[in-house]
Amino acid sequence: MKWFFSLSFLLYLALCVAPATASVLPGIDVLASRRFDTLRGKRVGLITNHTGRNTKGTSTIDILYQAPDVRLTALFSPEHGIRGKSDVKLDSGVDSRTGLPIYSLYGKTCRPTPDMLKNIDVLVFDIQDIGTRFYTYIGTLSLAMRAAKAAGIPFVVLDRPNPINGVTVAGAIPDKLPPERKSGCGAITCIHPIPTRHGMTVGELARLFNSEFGIGCRLSVVPMLGWQRHMYLDETGLEWINPSPNMKSLDAALLYPGPGTLETTSLSVARGTAEPFEMYGAPWVNADAVLKNLQARKLTGITFQTCSFVPTAPGHPHKGKTCYGIRITSIDRAKIDPILMGMHMAQAFYQTHPHQFKRYEGFKTEVGDSEAWDLLTVKAGKPGEIVEQWRSELEEFGKIRQKYLLY
């Protein structure tokens, strides 16, 4: 009865804090409603970026900086920086608003060092993930948890939704992990052997990482209120905020675990345009041929059309050149299988352009199956049969995953 009363009172407080339009409260709102109990009297290091905010749009940085009896002493930024606008590696710096040091976790190092942690009693993580294994924020999460373990300090995750739902688990579980170089950055896009779509929140992933992969830090998760596993982000009442410069829509996030893997090929994924990860092409692509090939595959839940675009992002394929290719024009969430679709798209581009369409080493890492490229191309295997080969491992992962779910 005491537990029920506490939970009811917490729900009441949370609803008073949240705007009427929000049905889901992320971990930072819940922590505030608990008067920052986990952090009181401690020096806090915060791993965050522009996506760390409450339902009113106030930055988690500002909330913790102003919280009574909480001393925010350092900030840590993931890939794309504390404001989420950079597409290159960054040096550490100083936050102009608070004067706090910002330690870059995507530069000379990708994990907090002992010097960075010497004035910190607890590390806090508050970043919006997009639900795909090779998006780097969960790699940062794992490396930071390891650093907390080494430093003997607790680690707190302020939970947020999986924007592409917490039900669907799909894709390959990597048969090979990339080597972890001295900086720790070598493994950041494939930090642990989990499926491409894991169907978990960052808090749930932290719990899984901590137990299943031997991190063993003193972990606690501040859960959300109101989130249900079937929800996409646009069903939560929370605002979509581009988590990185070229992740500009929920549709792009849904596509990322499938055709998004084409970023590791000789195609442009339209970085720097208004629709990255919704258009795919290159200057040498015969768009009509690719479209005809794709239409013959009768993929469900998706439609395509030809397009042209000029990517502008530095350091990425075909910058400044007119590319011809395919635009994804509509998505039916109930029918689409993004990962299967990505395999079909890779095969369609290869069959129409066998000499120009090439993959780079990252394709193995992102797809998670080191044989997938040869099966799709040289051996002309059926994408559906390749995906089916992953089923037994997915079922085993599902049993493990179940132990760490919070909702």
C-alpha cells in the first residue's frame, strides 16, 4: 500500500509539471519530481546534448545547474557536440552559458578519462537515442559506464523513448565486433552484439550492457512515466528534435537501420539536404533502372520515386555534385520492414550498377553479417532468405532482452 501511494503521488506530481500535450514524461522530469533525490549533495558529471531536455523544453544542463543541493561540475558531449550541430570530431571546451568544462567524447578519446572524472561523484546520461545499434550514442553510453566502473562512481541514466517503438526486434546480431583502438572509438558504432533494431530504451540497454557484457558499474535508471512499448515518438506528446545534423525526421530514424546502411557504400544518403536517409543516389546512377528493379520486388509499406539531389555535407560521398537516385515517398508503419527493404535496395543498386556500386568495411559492421554483401551481390541470394538466417539468434536475444525491460 505504501508503494502504491508513493507511485500515485509521483504520477500526480509528474502530471502537474508536464504540459497538457505531453503523455510521456522522460527521466529528467521524473527526477525533478523526485526533487533530484539520486543526485543531492553530489558533484555531477552530465553526458548530454541538445536532446537532453524536459517536456517544457528546458535543457537538462540548466535544470541540474540550478537544482538545489546538486553541484553540476562537468559536461560531456557525444558525437555531434553538446549542441548537436557538428559533423566532425571535436576538441573539449567550455560551455559559454555555465562556464563548465565540456569534455568531448568524440575526439581524442571516446570515453571519460580519470582526469575528467576526478571532481565527479556521479555520472548522469541524458541523450535521445534513435533505436539503431550503430548510432553512436549507445556506444558512448557503454564506454562511459565502463569509465564509471573504473573510477568507482555510480552511473545514472535518465530514460527516454525508443522513437521507433520498443516492440520490434530485427536485424543481424554482429558476428564480428570492430577492434577497440586505444582511444576506444574503434567500437563505438558496434559496441555490443545486439540486433540492429533492439527495441529497447537507453535505460534498458544500460541494464543489459551492465549485466550481460560484464561492465558491472553501480547503475540506476530513472524511468519514464506514461511510455508504452508500441509508441513511436510522435505518439508520446514529446517534440521531435534532430538528434544529429542529418537525422531530420522520425521517418529517417525508422529507415536508418535498413537502407541507412547504404551510408557505408559508394552512394550518397543525401547528407546536407532536407531529406537525408530518405534519398539515395550518386552521379552515375540510372534512377529509372533502379526504380524498375525495386518496383518488381513488390515491397510492402513503402513507395519509391526517382529523384535528384546535391549533398552538401563535408567528408561524405559526392559532396556538391548532382546525384540521381531514389526517394522514399511514403511509409506504412504497420507493413514496412526497414531492414529487409535495406537489403533489397542494396541488391537493386548492385544489379543495376555492378561496377560503380561498392561497399566499404563499415557495411559489415552496420549490417552485422560479414557474409551479407557477398550473398546479396556475387551470389545473388534472396534478401528474405538472408534475413531469415538471423531468426534463431534473434529469438535467443529476445529471451535475454526480456530480463531488462522496464515497461
